[in-house]
Amino acid sequence: MSEIFGPTVQGEGPSLGRRCAFARLGGCNLSCRWCDTPYTWDWTGQANSGIAYDPRKELRTIPYTEVRDQLAAFDVPLVVVSGGEPLNQQGRLYPLVRDLRDSGHDVEIETNGTIAPDPRIAKLVRFNVSPKLAHSGDPKSRRIVGNALSAFAALPGSAFKFVCRSEADLDEVAALVHEYGLDSVWIMPEGQNQTALDQSLARLRDAAISRGWNLTTRLHIIMWGDRRGV
């Protein structure tokens, strides 16, 4: 576990602005150069920050019941499980999701879409799937896994959120949407401060709308900048 925090709001995608709490897990199977949470996985300084984080300081093992109780104490209707890549830990994640749903919480899982979901979890949550484009820096063979994307596309309620920098990125999105039959497509500008977000959004907005796709900003960046734990 990297972080547990709230009350806050969901900053991205279909639930933008909803009151929630976050459980952020550690570890990732990708290494996006622009990642905004490199402290969850980057132990060698691969991301643009160039910082090699120490997993002994950044991660800790916590019983799922303790995580559940901390999240429930925030008294919010929605829990977002993020990372890193949460589906690296599906076996351990299931009882947490099960208990949260039993207590009346909605649960969303943020995932890069490279790991097919456990059917037990898929029945309980909505997935916000964020396949990575070429500008992430990882080879396509790592960042695009066809059987996993097809599995998410078959689930009702899945949303597909793409981090884009320029209008040219939208052609890459269009190819994935066509190949895997993706629905509920959300285009999100890349940027870790409001100026960068505004510039990216200005480049993307008209072309994204003309293609029939949704737009999302990054509300938490607008509200708090690059602070952690908010």
C-alpha cells in the first residue's frame, strides 16, 4: 500500500467531482515517463522526475481489514482504488472490494488495461481503463494487451480514458477504439499543473468533440497542484 486518503473528490473521468476516498497501491508493470505517481513504482529514476524512490519508505503492508476500516471512516459514497497498477494484486484486492460493496460503497478501479480483470472483482466495480499511448515511452507490446482490453470492453460500465498531448494522439486513440470496440471514451489532457492542462486541453477539445468522445480535465491538479494525499 502506498497511500490511503480522503475525503477528496475523484479528479478524472466519468465520476469527476464525486466525493470519494482513495486507496493507492504500489507497484506497476509499466514505466510511463510522465507518470504523476512515480513514488509507487519508480525505484531507479526512469520517469521524467529522475528520482529513484525507496520502496522501503514509500510502501507498507497493511491487512485489508485495516484498509477497509480506514476507508469507511471517511464516510464517503465512493472509493477509488488506484496505483501503480492495482490489478497486479487482484487476489488480495478482492476481499477489500467485496467488503466495501457490502457496506454500500461504490468502487472504481483505475487500471492501465494490460491485465484482464478477475471475474469476481469485475462483478463489483467499475473500471476506469487508461491504455497508454506511444508518448508514454513503453513499447506497444507492453502497454497494449489485446485480450485484456477486449475483456474490459465486454464489461458494462467500463470507461476508457486516454492521456493525450496533441491532436495527433487522437489518431492513435481512434485505432484502438476501432480495433477493440471501445465505448465510453474519455480524452484527458496530459499535464501536472494548470497551465499545462489548459494548453493541452485547448489543443484537444475541438477534435475530441468532433469525434464523438468525452473530455475530462484533472480536477485535483486544478485544485491542489501536484500535492500528494489529496
